[in-house]
Amino acid sequence: MALAPAHWRLWARFPAPSRALGLALLEALEEPAPFALLERAEGPDGDRIAALFLDPPDLDAIRTRMTIGLAEMPGAAEGMELALEEVAAEDWVRRAQEGLPPVRVGRVVLHGSHDRRSWPANLRPFEVEAGEAFGTGHHETTRLCLAALQAPGASPRRILDLGCGSGVLALAAARLFPARALATDNDPLATAVARENARKAGLGPHIRVLTAEGLAHPLIRAGAPYDLILANILARPLLRLAPGLAACLARAGRLVLSGLLTTQEREIRARYRAHGLIVTRADREGEWSALTLSRPRRPHPSAPDLAP
Ligand SMILES: C[S@@+](CC[C@H](N)C(=O)[O-])C[C@H]1O[C@@H](n2cnc3c(N)ncnc32)[C@H](O)[C@@H]1O
């Protein structure tokens, strides 16, 4: 997919007594299912909910389904408001050409080719051009992952960056640690960009780049177990990939999950707990979240999460 893809936003407003039912009906939509629901209070006349879709939803079909679902509550269907808008894809090429400012997270500095300069010796600067890929470091989820991967702990030697986009996280990890990284994406445009960024950074020998859907490539399994796995993709694929990611993580390894909204954390925590992983750190910015997970020292079904 184009890496800052276009998506569709369905705005919904329900009369107050039917709001919870309206939300549940939106959550239950299928084909396409929303990848996120954002509850946003707007003024005294009611709350608007935004349901985000990667594929264009059929507004008339949704209206019919919602009307049927709300029929049991008098006045609910009549008071419902629905509106659909397309959110344009982010033009990363144009933004890069406009000269994005450098991004610093901890010791890592990301900058474009328009901003080469000398940086203090304690920093780890590198150039990243996103091209058509996602990952200039200007998105909250990328920054949250960059912070999480610099958390104190053992230095990882084997790293998997799943959903690498421009390769920004694998590049940062390879700059920070004496490690080998495998960077994968299901978008061949992204892997071409990541490969080029690794070459330009002189990190080609340390980063292998593969085009693969999820974990479905023999070299991903062959490289396991990983001491550090970074997966900044959406909540739905993260839920689907839980058993595979848990199986690929080294005993004392760290798994950083992002691309999820704070409202989606609970479901992610529960799914990964079922595969033996607990949350040891949570980084949040605005509505976005990055969770770091590990195996509890003494595995116990009721081991508590260590980060709220
Ligand atoms: C939000 S971008 C993250 C890019 C970069 N890692 C960063 O942190 O800035 C998500 C990337 O995951 C890729 N992706 C999404 N679903 C995937 C899947 N099932 N398998 C592999 N890659 C996937 C997308 O193509 C996209 O490049």
C-alpha cells in the first residue's frame, strides 16, 4: 500500500441515549470493517464518533444497517447523522522536498538530504528519505518506537523490523546496537526505499530487507529468535500476528508494537497475554500508543502488566 495511505472517515452522531448502541453497531461493521473508532466530543449538541476505513465503505448500506440496528430505540434512527469523507494520502515526497526539520528522539537524529550538518558526537544521526514509503520520523508512532527501542536493557543482537516502511526503525537500531536487522514490508515500494536508505547510511551489511506479508517468509522464521522485534503496523494485523510474533521472540526479548490507538491497547494486551507476553512499558503521544512486551521472569497466568 502507499505508505501514508488514503483512508475514509465516517462521522457518526447519535442521540445521547442511543450512543452506546450506535458505537457497538459501528464496531460490528464488516466488509469493510473499520480499523479504528475515535470517540470525539464535539460541542453541547452531542458527540461525534469517527470510524476509519482503509477500503471505501458503502454509506447507503451502512445507513440501512444502522437504521435496522437502532430500530428498537424510539427516535434513535431518525436522530442519527452519518457523513463520509475521504482523507487524502499524505504526500511524503512533496513534504520531504519541502524540507522537513530533523527529528531527534533520545540519541537518534533523523534528517533529510537537505539537512546535512555535523551533530554532537553522542548522537546517532542518519539520513532517511521516505520517498513513497512511510517513515520520516515525523509521525507519532515512529517517534514512540524510536523512544521504546532506546529503553534501558540488554543490547539486542538480532532484530526484526516488521512493516519497515522507509527502514527508519531498523536503521536506528543498527546505528545504536552492534546488531543484524531484518527489515520487512509487504509493499515492494517500501522495501526498495528501505534498501536504498540502508545502503546510503553505510548499513547495507547489517540490514537485510525482504518483501513479505506478515511473517510469511522462510527467512523471517530462519532468523528467529529475535532479541528485539519492532512492528509499527495497524492494530488488526498486530492482533492476527500475535502467535507468530510471540513465537519469534527470544526468551528475554522485547517486542515493540505500535500503529495502534490508545483505545485499542486493551485488546492488544489481552491477545498478547494469551501468548505469554506482558506489557513492560507504554509510550503514548496524543491518541497513539506503542507497547513494549516481554515474557514475565516467572511465567504465571496472572502475572500483572508492569506498565499501566
Ligand atoms: C506505519 S508504517 C511504519 C513504517 C516504519 N516502520 C515507521 O515506524 O515509521 C507501516 C508499514 O507496515 C507495512 N505493513 C502493513 N501491514 C503489513 C503486513 N501485514 N505485513 C508486512 N508489512 C505490513 C506497511 O506497508 C507500512 O510500510
